[in-house]
Amino acid sequence: MATEAKDRPDVRVMTEINIIAQLSNARLERNLPDGMSAAQFSVLSHFMRRGGVESPAQLAKAFQVTKGAMTNTLQRLEAQGFVTIVGDQVDGRRKLVTLTQVGARAFDAGIAALRPQLEAMRAAFTDDEFKAALPFLQALRVWLDENR
């Protein structure tokens, strides 16, 4: 008897990841400081993790969104003083985005707002459980990233 698609381990893993993403994004949105969206927080998180300067096109590619969607998010972040967007000195057609100190503090405020939720999650699972999940999740992320 053939296994139904919904019962295959690969389908079940991707279904779980999608559900986790929906639940965590909803929780994130509810707990972020007023005026900050999950998309904006994700961009701040990206810069906090990687640092540096990136173009809107690079960010759109990294987040797998349209350039228009990323431009909208970046304009909102710039209006709040969280990022700066300047013209590229080498290629005047290109823009460059950097995180500001205000943006770094906004990220820290977002993390602080999420802290009670994160602590509750940490209390529900052991460090060993989190560590055990990491190798597979990291390998899956790398594979998905390399096979866009």
C-alpha cells in the first residue's frame, strides 16, 4: 500500500515548519513594539546578524520578496529612523541600506518585548532538544537556499 503524500516524512516536516512559521509570525506581530511589523523586525534582525551595507535588491533576494515589497518595508524603516538609504557613490542608480543606532535599539526593544514568550518556550523544552533540532534544520535551510 502506497504512502499517502500527507503521511510522507518530507511533507510532514514541511507542513510542521509552515505551521510553526505562521504561529511564530502571529506571536511576533502581537508582541512587537507599536508600529513595527514582522517584516520590519526581520530586516532589522538581518542587519543585526550580518551587519554591513546591502542594496534593496540584495535584501529582496535574501527575503524572497519582490523589490517593490522590500522598497515599501525599507521606506517605513527609514521613516522611523531605523535604516538609512543613500545613493551608491560608484553606481548612482543603486541605493545602499544600512542599519542605524536607532534601528539597533528598536531591534533590542523588539527582543525585549519577545523575551517573556521566548522564556516560556525555553521553559517548555530543554537545551538538548533545541540543539538536537539544529543540525537538520540548518541543513534543510542550506539546501533550500542553494536550490531556490
